[in-house]
Amino acid sequence: MAEVVDTFVERNRKFAETRFDPTLIMRPSLMTSVISCFDPRVDPAVVLGAEPGEIGVLRNVGGRVTPDTIEQLVILQHVAAAAGAGPGGWNVVVLQHTGCGINLIRDRPDRLAPYFGVPEAELPDVADPRVAVARDVALLRAEPRLPGYRVSGLVYDVGTGFAETVVRP
């Protein structure tokens, strides 16, 4: 049986020969960052139908907005400015999903509180993805270091394949 890395290198060779586009630029053409879960059932480019170069994706446990997520967006804003992109016009889509594995540890405040950067008594809801999306969108909208971002929130249903808009931009 081939090693996973060998499989990936072979797939990359095919990609480079048939689908590679050297004209893509660093800035996503839709000026959109998607925050999503690590869960392989929820690949944002696939479930949202994005083409190569259209979106940038930040993935973490639960697709949640954490202090680290915010720092990544701030750094990306500086990278975009250094690459010549003007301020404003950026979209951030918080994409969470049903059946998320983070629910399996919702009774572990000792693990979740540090992840969210909050005291255990202030842990946000992880059980309901619609509540979680609304909370995370509100956090991003309130972040003064991300001015001019249009933030929205979607919940993807792993049982049907459909995404629902929970918070409009």
C-alpha cells in the first residue's frame, strides 16, 4: 500500500499538469476569508462551490472564532495591505456545521475555556451551531482591528449538504 505522502505527490503531479493556474494571485478574487471547522466533511471550497483562488480558508476545531482566529485575520489584513490591497471590501464568512465533534467535549470546560480564551464560567455555547455562528459573527463585528469587514454566518448541514444563512452580511 502506498504511503499517503506518495499518493499526494502523485495527485499533485496530475494537478500541476492539468489544472494548475499560474495566473492566480495571493488575494482571493472574491475578497473572502472563510472560517471553518477542521472536519473533512466540511471543506469550504467544496461545500460552497468555490473555484481555485476565490477564497482563503482558516480552519480550526469547531470553525470557531477564538483569539487566535482574530489574530490571524489581523495579520492577513496586514499581509493584504503589504501586497497592495486597499482597505475595506473584505468578506468574512463564519461556516459552522451540524454534528460537530466539538460537542463531544462540551463537558470539558478545562479544555474549552483556554481554547476560547475565556474563564470557564463564560464558555460560549458549542451545542447549537446557529447560536455559535451568531456569537462568533458578533465577536468579529465588534473587533476594532477589523474595520470595514462584511461578516456573515452560515451553518452547513452534514446530513443534507445544504448551507443555511444564519447571519446576513
